[in-house]
Amino acid sequence: MSLLNGLDNVFGNHEQALQLKSQRLDLLARNIANADTPNFKARDLDFKAVLSGLANDTRMEATAIGHYKVGEGLDSNGLRYRTPFNTSFDGNTVELNVEQAQFGKATADYQATLSFLESRVSGMRRALKGE
């Protein structure tokens, strides 16, 4: 029974991290694809907040009567609108160079997680074979 308990935690939170990184790649690809769509708002995934479970605790609170009651925080999936460096006339917030750079970095992060999981699996195979 202790062997089964140990196997449950072999991958830790890397399975969830891989799913979130895949979702982020999809979001960034959607942003790039809509770079010329008027009024399209670029979105991104706040990976650290979602993975650490802080997604529900990021709402702002009103401190004065004139403030809005509910601030902009993360939605239930950890998605946020990206704030552009430069404004556009058509209301589109996608900046192609920023999105492409983020996509490249996200791809490298995804590959690193896959490599880590691959090394874990090969280590488990060697241990089970008795090598």
C-alpha cells in the first residue's frame, strides 16, 4: 500500500502545470491570430496565481465611498486582459511582437516541463526494472 501512495505523488503538480501551460499557449496563439481583429482584447493566463490557488483572492476592495465596489481580478480560470504598451485606433490590444515573444517563452517552458516529466518517467521505469 505504501508503494501506491508513493506513486500518487511522483509527478507532483507537474500534470496541472502542463495543462495550464498548454492553455496559455492556446491563448497566446488566439491573440496572435486576432492581431488584426478590431476591438479584440488580448488575454493571458496568470500562471503563478492559478497554480498557487490565489485566483479567488485577487479582487480589489473598495476603501472609500467613491470607489467601485468590485475591482477587476482574475476570473475563475485565471485569465486576465493584457495591458498594451501602445494604444491602437481600432481598439485591438494585441501587440504582435509582445505576443510572439511570450509565445516563444511559453513554448520553452512547456518543453522544459515535458523534459522534466520524461526524466521522471524514465527514472521510474529504471527503478521498476531494477536497473
